[in-house]
Amino acid sequence: MSGSNGQSDDRTGHVRRVVTGNDAQGRSYIVSDGQSPNWFSSPNAPGFGAAHVWITQPGLIDNSGDFDPASADAEIPMHPVLGSTLFRIADFPPDSAYTDAAKGALFGEIGGQHARDGAEHSAARHFWFHKTDSIDYAVVLEGEVWLMLDGDECLLKSGDVVVQRGTAHSWANRSDEPCRVAFILIGAPPVPATEPETAPDLAW
């Protein structure tokens, strides 16, 4: 899922991005202010698209310099590798906007067939079912969307947040309006097929 795509005349996948930095004297300034350069608009499903706002590699975060890891020609994965992060804002049109052909092409467009395969046990329930090796913080910015899991589902509206912990899931927009969701993904180890019955004793 990489590069910019100008096939759509609407604002799908368009996000204003302001990036800050420090100059040689240690003074803060705006490095760039404009449309996030790495964005995608589906040619098969009008209204579906995403902007990749930023990405970091494993290891210590480096805020020096003006390098843009989410430039228009950057190769952006479906989900980050272990220890890396990815900031994405996605637009979901109403489910009725997806043709059968668009549903079939969806994961090929965004390079996420492996994520689709990871949720094949529930794929028949909804065309968006997938699973990634990451912990995802999701914030609904506009509209509403249903979070579907293997055994549960819930309606999310503007301002609601989700902590997605490496689970098979889908996003179903059953309304008549588009929905925009911000995602911060952090690469994590795969979730084992079976988990301990007792939760870990967490000390805060």
C-alpha cells in the first residue's frame, strides 16, 4: 500500500499533515504543511482510501533531520513490523458502495492478502475481515462504523476509541455516510493460537 494515487476527484484519503522539526540552532519550526503525500484512493471502491501520515522503524525513535519516511514514493506496509509504528487515516464509504469486484480486489490493492488470510475463519461474515500482528489504537474522527470480531460487534461513533490487540476484525459501515478513522499501529508479536486462561498480574 504505497505511493499517491490521483485517480479520484474527491477528497478520499486526503489529510492535511503538519510536520515539525528542529533547526541547527535547536529552534523548532514547521518542516512541511500540506496534504499528506503518501495516500491511496481505491479505483474499484469509490470512497475507500487512506493516508499514511508517518512511519517509524524498529529501535530508538530519531526526531533529528528532515527526512520524510512517509513520502509519496515510500513503500508502506499493511501493518508495521515488530517494534515499528504506522500512523494511518482511513476513509470507509458505506458498505453498499463496494461491488463484488471491489470486495474481491480490496486486499490486493492494499497489499494485505496475508492479513486477510489470517482471518479466513470469519471472512465469510464480512469482506473486510483481516488480522494484523500489531496493537492498533483507533479513533473514530467522523461518521460511524461497526467493529466486528469473531464473536462480538459494537457500534462506534465520532470520538470513540478502540484498542485492537492482534485480533481478527472487520469494519462495517452500515450507514449512508462515509466514516473516517485514525489508526496508530505498533508492530507486535503474533498472538498465539491459545492464550492462558488467567490474565497476567499487571503492576501499574
